[in-house]
Amino acid sequence: MREVIIYPGEDVYWVVECPSLPGCISQGKTKEEAIKNIKEAINCYVHALEEDNLPVPEERFEVSVVVV
């Protein structure tokens, strides 16, 4: 299970990031497509780390909402 952040990009696409996996970012034309794409990106990222015998970062959930 991984925390992701999804937000509208500068174009018509939705951008989605996985903060616990640096550089693991994807996008999609819809939120649903973006989420589907980040799931694939996360799986590929973790698989690549495992193939290289590198540690897989643990997920740390902490969410805050700041009102300005």
C-alpha cells in the first residue's frame, strides 16, 4: 500500500506522485487513468529495486491539511 498525491497538471492531464518512492510520477487524462498508471509505475519501481538488490523504501503515512 502506497500513499499517492494527485493534482491537475498544467495541461489537461492529472499528475500523480508517490512521495515514498522518489521520482515515481505518472499521469493520465482522467483521475482513474492516472491512478491506474501510478499503480503500474509503483510496481515497476519496486521490481527494479528488487532486481538490483536495493532496499525498497517503507511507506510512511502522514497527512496534514494546512489552511491559509
